[in-house]
Amino acid sequence: MVLAIQSRELYIGYEVEESATLWVVEKLGIEVEHKTTFCLIGESGCGKSTIGNAIAGLLPPYARTRGQLVIFDKIVIDRDKRFFNGVRGKIVVKIPQDPASSLNPFMTIGKQLSLAIKHHYPNLSEKDVVNKAVELLEEVRLDKAVFNLYPHQLSGGMKQRAAIALALVPEPKIVVADEPTSALDAYLRFAMSTLLKNLQKEWELTLIFITHDISVARYVCDKIAVIYAGRVVELGKAYEVLESPRHPYTELLLESVPRRLSRKRLADIPGMPPHPGKYPPGCKFHTRCPYVFDRCRYEEPLLIFLNSRAVRCWKYYGYSA
């Protein structure tokens, strides 16, 4: 087994004052096998994008870290130090949630692809650069006519595909896709998910897929980490987590998804998630959990392993309400 990503007691926070840090992600310990799709799911503000940015080497200067993050045996975060040279933008790339943020509105798609290709492959001839750009467009199922179009001439789905083509220029090993389907309608969400799933197989990528859309996660992912208040609360194979959830938060997430025929939710998750970095004591989910008992309020459970599943919940330590 080749590990593409491994984190060890990783903490990620943001400096809010000279001596104060809001720790958004705490105690993160994950292992991602190469050539698989690993999903991070959870509500907005749970820390998914912060984890994705850490993997992609895109944390801002005011971010603070502890612990370690390893990418293909290279330590890229070691306590408060970061070492992403030669990794960021080459081995690891990120597909943004808003494709417009990665596309220059004043350049054609072909021009943008060509500039990126020349940067990574300076010895290619002009003809080879154009051919490679067209090949990349075809890889993401765009017609070669898109080469001469500007971003404003493309639909939302086409812009997203163009952004993916741009991300694939350096032939990365790891792709971080942050909510790539959130701005698309149901049909395009399925089409985009299918594209990413196919690219992951064809290019033998490690795909970090960040989403709150469980229907997409069910279709795309090999393994799922459910994130709440900056912690992994459940981890396992996608079909196991989604078919038989163990953590109360995962249960409620699945119950809050509208059913296909009625489009009605079985239930809404009570309460609101805590503000990032301002988490309650004890189990971070205890203020919303239907199974809460006294110990949950003052002591946080560790992530325990149950066969092929990991769960952070006192229910599985032999305690009951």
C-alpha cells in the first residue's frame, strides 16, 4: 500500500490577534492511499476546506499549524514549519469551488492553457503546446473550439471543466477538489462527478473530494471522513459509512438528505454547528446529539477503531445514557 497523504496529530488554526489562534482543525489523523478517492464531508464551517488547503499547500500566511502532514514520504508540515516547494502546483493541485477564480477573463482558454504548459514544459514547440492544450480540453470532454473562447462565453459547467484542464497541466498525482459541484444543477452535478471519477481512474490520481452533497459522495468516493468541528468523527469505506452510519452526526446528516421521490427530509439536524475555532468542551457534537449523556459534556472521546471503521463517540466505549 502506497500512502499519498498522511497526517499525524495535525492542528490548523488562524491567528486572530498577535498572541491568539483559533484552532479550526484539531487532532487530524488520516491516511489516504494512492490512486483512491477520499471524501471529506460535513456542514459548512466544519474545517473541510481548511484541510484541503493544507494538503494543497495553500494555507494563508496567518495560518498556524502543529503536528505533521506527509505527502508521498515528504514532510510538508512539521509543527509550525511548511515545506511545499516542489509539491504545491506540481504533485498536488487544487480545483477551486469557483472556476472563475482560476480563469483569466481577458484571455482565451487556449491562451491560458498554453501559458501554463510552457511554464511546466519549456522545451515544447509551439505546435506541441497547442496539441497538448487541445488534448487536455478533450480529456475534460470539451470541444477543441473552446480553445479560442473566453471564459464569459462558457457555461458554468464548461468553466469548471476548463479549470480542471488547467489543473491537469503539470500531470499531478494528487488533486484536491473543493465543492466542485456545488454551483451546478442536478444533471451537471452528476456529469461533473462522472468526469472526476473517470479522470481519477484514467490518470491514476489520488482525489481529495470535499463536499456536503452526500449523493455525490456515495457515487464518487472510495473512503469517507465525516468532519465535525475540525475533527474526524467517523472514517471508513464509503458504502459502509453511508449504509450503516455509526456516529450520531453521520446518522443525522443522512436523515437530512431529501429522499429522491418525496424530496422531503426525514429530519433536520437540531441546533447550529459551533463557530470555527470556538468549540464546546467534551464531545464537540454534544450540544446537538440526541444520545448525549453526562460524560459527553465534559470529556472528549478518542477516535476508536471498530474493524474497518473509526468512530469518535462514547457510545462505543461501553457507556450508555
